[in-house]
Amino acid sequence: MTQVLHTPPPTPVSAEDDLAALAARHGLSVSGARPTLPQYIRQLWARRHFIVAFATAKLTAQYAQAKLGQVWQVMTPLLNAAVYYFIFGILLGTKKGVPDYIPFLVTGVFIWTFTSSSIMTGTRAIAGNLGLVRALHFPRAALPISFCLQQLQQLLFSMCALVVILLCFGVPVAASWVLAIPALLLQFMFNTGMSLIMARWGAKTPDISQLMPFVLRTWMYISGVMWSIDKLTGKHKGLPSWVAPMLKDNPAAVYIDLMRYSLIDSFHGSQLPPHVWLVATGWAVVVGVGGFIYFWKAEETYGRG
């Protein structure tokens, strides 16, 4: 009598496991796969010269077709300030009770423009540069960071005009002007985080760039760019108790008022929210670091589809 031995059928291997084993055997990896966070940071640092050069080139080309050229870097925010002075300062009377109103207004416009322009350019950073994203391999965060750096460079040009305005209206040079440096660095970190968040949203939903001007305009009106939050929310105004802290602690207002406190001697510390440097640092760290991680998590999706 013959005994038949039945061997168990082989365990089925999925096509994905077979391909993964083949790739591992030959040292292959997924094209465009997201690197780890430390690797991503190292890649960005390695391309720091590209980021600076790209930002500078964008800034130079921005007004290349205009006859006045780079003069518009200063003229644009100055003209905006002039329009706001006429409408809000004169027609609506918001300059009443605000010492050094023109330096107060111009400082607010310049610092707000830095934030709003960083967010708007970040919204289009990926969607508006798909050719570059699809043609070259580089960490995509380089694009929104370079656009924020471009806006910082433009602000530094505007600050030269701001210093002239301050001196012309009798604001003296003071040691507190040095505080403008850490204030700008914190704002740049916050702006970069916002730009990275908006770049991810804009890459997935390009129509968001059409919505953002309305959001930013509303944000500008509640941030005390053209009027004093301290005067509006003072005693005997009949506003709920939570309104003043909400307005003063919103990040745009915090960075604007820090710059006013640094540069304008008539803008006193009593007009700042409590623990203002802690609030400014908190906004910069939470939004800056959080925005970077949020953008990195979708790194492999940019430029696809």
C-alpha cells in the first residue's frame, strides 16, 4: 500500500510584497518619498543659497517692467498709507487722540503689508510654480520660505523710508529702536509658518487664493493698522470684556504694536498686551514650527495629480 504525502500549499505572496522585496534586494526606494524631518531640515539647509538667490531674483523681477523700477517697493506701501490716512485719519477721524498719527499709521501699514504679502505669495507658492516643482527634485518648503524672505527684503527697503518719516515728524532716534530686530525676526518666523500652511492648502485647492484677499482685509481691519486698539477698547466704550484681549493678542496686532513701541516714543508700554514678548514668541514658535511640520507631512503630494 502506497502512502501519499500531501505537502501544504505555498503561502500566497502578494504582488506588493514581491515588488517590495525586489526593490529592497536592489537598493531601490520610492521616488519622491517624504524624507524624515531631520533629513528634510538638512536638505533645506543645503539649499540655503538657492533660497536666498531665488528670493532676491523674484524681488528684482517684481518691478522690472515698471519705469520707476525698484522705487515701487517703497512707493506702494507709502501710497496705501496715504489713502488710509485720508479715509480713516481725516474722514473718519481715527487720528484724534493718537499722538504721532502719521508715523503710527505708516508703521502699521508697512508691518501689516509684510504679513499679508507673505501669506498671499505663500498661497501660490506651489500652485504657481508647478513647472519648477515637477522638473526638479528639492524640498518644496524652499519655495514658500523664499517668498517670505523676498517680502522681508522688501520690508527692509520700506524701513529706510519709515526712518525718514519718523525723523521728519519729530520722532527721535532712541535705544528702543534695537527692539525692532527681534520683533521682525519673530514676525518673519510667524509669517513663514503661515505661508507654509497656506502653500499646502493652495496646492490642493488653488481657488483659496481668490478667497484670501477678503480674509486678509477683514484681519487688517481688526488689527489696529489704521486706528488705536487701546483707544477703541478703552473704558466707557460699552464693549464686552473679552473684545480687548482678543484684538490685542491677535498676532498681526502684536507684531504691529511691538514695532510701534520700538520706534515711536509716544507709543507707551501700557498700550501693549500683558506679557507681549511672550505672546509674540508663542505665536512665532507655534505657527512657525507647526506650519513647517504641517507642510512637510504632505511633501510627496506636491506637484502630483
